[in-house]
Amino acid sequence: MKWVEWGVLILGALWATSTNATVRNHYKTSNAPVLPANTFAMIQALSVIGVLVLHRSPFHLFWLFPLSYILGFLALRLKPLAFLAFLYGYMLAYTIPSNW
């Protein structure tokens, strides 16, 4: 069972990393914020980090990742979530050396 948990955690971390890399690549060519994509990336990264830090089962990622997509579309309506997503996208954009 531990092998399956590690597999889920590794796949979740790879998924979150690829989502963050995709959003970062968007900011290489555009300055327009994309709130849903920022929210996907932020929630997925926080989910993987939260599972690791809080010592929870990696199987929680099975409901946290779909929740990130739902919250991504809710970010268009909820101002506090949109603001957090905007800040996260701003942070990702400033990891690109040409934006320094």
C-alpha cells in the first residue's frame, strides 16, 4: 500500500509542477493575468505541500486537485480568491529573469 501512496504523491507533485510550469511559460510571452490558471497552480501546489507538511494521506490529492479546478472558476466571482490568485501569478511571473 505504501508504494501506491508514494506513486500518487509523486504523480501529484509532477502534475502540480507541470501546471506551475505551464502558467510560468504563459507569463514569458504575455502580461495578461489568467486567474483560473493561477488558481489551479496555486491550489495544486498548496495541496501537495499540505499533504507533505501535515502528514496526510496522498489520496487526499484525489479530491484536492478537482477542487482546484472548481476554485479556479470561482476565482472569477470571489474577490479574495481572485486577489490571492493574482498575487500567486505575479509571484510566478517574477521567477522569470527577464521580468526582474
